[in-house]
Amino acid sequence: MSVQTWTFIMVGLSFALYIGVAIWSKARSTGDFYVAGSNVHPIVNGMATAADWMSAASFLSMAGLISFMGRDGSVYLLGWTGGYVLLALLLAPYLRKFGKYTVPDFVGDRYYSQLARIVAVVCAVFVSFTYVSGQMQGVGIVLSRFLNVNVTLGVIIGIGIVFFYAVLGGMKGITYTQVAQYCVLIFAYMVPAIFISILITGNPIPQLGLGATDESGVYLLERLNGLNEALGFDRYTDGQKSTFDLFCFTAALMLGTAGLPHVIIRFYTVRKASEARASAGWALLFIALLYTTAPAVAIFARTNLLETVTYKQDGELQDIRYDDVPEWFINWEDTKLITFIDLNEDGKIQYRGAKSDETNELTINKDIMVLANPEIAKLPNWITALVAAGGLAAALSTAAGLLLVISTAVAHDLLKGCIAPQLTEKQELAAARIAAGVAVCIAGYFGINPPGFVGEVVAFAFGLAASSFFPAIVMGIFTKRMNKAGAVAGMIAGITFTAAYIIFFKFIKSDLDTPEFWLWGISPEGIGTLGMVLNFIVATIVSAFTAQPPADVQAMVEEIRVP
């Protein structure tokens, strides 16, 4: 069967599974809708959390970014994995013990202020929309290639599926759907990685294949370094980013992970704080399966790509003729995610790096590398279709969690908490579903008109989360002296500075988006670290010159830290 036929089968079966689970686990109360009744087993919650956290950026974009960035791509592995450890140890158990549904709930009660609650709602919605646009973009990329539809239609199909199970099932439906999605995405990621590792290195374990030698006794990384240098690219194992920018970028991803509202809310779905810590541990185990495999997938994909567009003749590397490219190249070219322009009209593909004197004729979207990898390696069509289903599972699982954050922020924190506290549970549930529906449509727009690669868009969301939520949560748990004036001023200062920096360099003056123009050499992806520092400084100074929190709030801070 063709790739398209297999894709229809794999994607159709997985979508039917998700919808069936959503119907089975339909939310019947606000407790079900917001936190799945706080009765989810830690292992189940860990698997759902892993699916929620491993988005299209993890499944599709991370290995693609690493395959092009080389050593610099390690920031994604270190930042996102380290951030999860930070979340599990430093924040999750305390937030669970506090016992509220959402992060704005915590901020509003801890800082005894409706203004603080509203600022937290705005931050949650802003961060979540930035993040979810990357997920919908990933859905569009997958469907555009494997179902032969344009990206816009692909996003609309994804919107329909997410709308169904997020709006119907709430957190209860999303939780059990995400368990199914995790099983799909991890199987889809590991199977091709194992096959390709065997083909290239003879080792069935991708993590070990990464450091193995090929049939000629050359280490895989050295082989890739040689290919890169021959085509005018930097050595794969050498980085181009400054150490300080790497540090800031990694810290922004790490601290942003610990402040992401859609991840934090998962720890309210278990019965008690000890189960929150246990589910965080299980999630880290499930996440590690994919994250330790991603560097191997990136290097396999990069090696196979370079060896597809070149060949050796008499020991010399030659450019392949366009007429001789394999079918997968033409298929991806049809989606406009690979473009070849024959500048010198010699009929050959010159794929060149910046160090080469020759002009590059080939442009490749980084987000396609994981999806194209099985085709490049000439694996069976069913594996290619399986990867497509896995990419959709990763994107849809995270999109659903983010949309739930937006709907609860609007219905529970804004309407019920501030504007109309007299709302009944039934009215609040209806408002949450309407908010989720509107959010799905807005997310779809951003998926069709994205501001960058999936991984880049998600990196911005992490920076925004690091600069807004992380300091407010940490100081709210560990500092009795932090008051509402300090928290509000810090959140506003942090997210405003970070958002302005990103918007300036990415949208207003993109021609200045180079290290010589960045503040202290910090890239827009890493500026969230500086925004976080600014948040801490502003919050501490304002708090020092304003009244202390009430005694009952200080007692509450003491109480949530008691084991």
C-alpha cells in the first residue's frame, strides 16, 4: 500500500481512538472539566503529563533543529529535561497541596488580589496562545504532506479533532486521551529510530548507535563532520552560539518549563501532594524515552539527507542531479517545505553552507526532518505513516492541554473569580466550553500564520513563561514577605520586557536579529532568562517598599511548605 493509504489508516484509527476515549470520559462537573476529579492514578497522570509536555516541538521540531544546529541544539534537550526536574522537585508538590485548579487561582489567593489574578490570567492566555500556535502549525505540516492537503486545510482538520475532545471531555477527557496519544507517539518515534540505527550502525539501540562506528570503522559523528565540512557547513560537533547565550537559552527553556501553566495544572488531577511528586517521576521516565533518542534521530536524519543530495565518485563528493532525486524529495517539494532553485542551471543540486563560496540552491524546513526520516532511509511505508500519526498525537495532546488552560483561565479565573462570582457550576462549565471553542479557532489562525519554526515558536512561549510565572510562583511558595504589589509589578515588568524584545527582533526589525545587535549577545529565544531576573528584581524592590502580606497569607505560605 502507498504511504497515503497507510496514513489514512493510521491517522483514522488513532483519531477514532481519541474520540472514543473522549466520549467515554466526558466531563460531567467542573471538577471533572478542570482537574479530572482529582482522582487520576500517578502512573496514568505521568503518562498523560508526558504527552502534554512532549509537544510537536519535541516530536517534530527538536530533532530537526538539532540536525541543523549541531551542538547548539543541545539547549532543547538540557533546558526542557532539566526544567521538568525543577518542576517536579521545587513546585509541583507545593502547588498541589495548595489545592486550587489553576496557576491564576494560586496567584490570586496567594497575593490576595484580583488584580494579581487578572495579570496571571493575561499571562496564561498569552503564553498558551504562543505555544499552541506551534502545535497547530505542526498538525498542518503533517497533514499537508501525508494527506496531500494544503497546510491551511490540515490545520482546520486538527482544529476539528481538538475541538471535539477538549470541549466535550475537559481535563478528564484530555487526560485519558493523552494516555492513548503517548502510546501512539512513543511507538511512532522509537520504531523508525531503531530501524535506522540498525541500518546505519548495526546497533538496535539508537542511544548507543549514536556513538557507534559504521561498516568502515568511522565514528558516525566524524562521518557527519566530514560531510558537513565538504559542503561548506560548520563541523557538526562545533557550536556557533556564545557560551553566555547558550546558558540564557537553556535557562529560559528550563525555567519556562517550571512555569508553564498547562503542565502545572496536571498535578491537580491526583489525590494528594505525594502522588503529584510520584506522577512527576513517572512522567520524567516516559519523557526520557523520547528525549534520549532525539539526538540519534537528528544525526541519522542529517547523515541520510547529506548522502541523498550527494554521492561519491573516485573518492570525491559530487552533487546529485535533480533528475535523479528519490521520490520522497519530490513529495516534500510539492508541500513547499523543500525548495530547489537551480541558480546556475546545471541540473545539479548544490546544497551548501555559509562557509562555501558557492551559492546554496536548496532550502529545507527544519520541521520535516523527523517526518521525512523514514522515507529518506527507505523504510516501509507503514513506518512513515506511523510517524505521521505520532506527530499528530504529539501536537494534538499538547494543544488540548493548552486550550484547557485558556478556557479555565477565562471561565474559572476571570468570569467566576472576578466578574460574575454568582455563576452556577453548570453556567461555569458552559462558559469554559465556549471559551475553549473560541480559543481553538484563534489557535487555528496562528497555526496557519505562524511566526516561525515550531521549535522557535515554542521557545518563545517558554521564555514568556519564565519571565512571568516562574518568579511569582517561587516567591509565592518560599517567601512570606512577597506581597501583591511586588508580584504584580514583577510579572508585568518581566513579560513586557521579554515580549517586547522578541517582537522587536522577530517582527519589527528582523534584519537586526544577529548577535552584534542583541543585548549582551542574548538571542530572542534566551531573553526570557533576563526577563525572569528583571521580574525578581522589580518584585523584590516593590515588595520591600510596600506593606507586608496579611498574617493569614503568611501562615498559609508556612502551611503549604509543611510535608
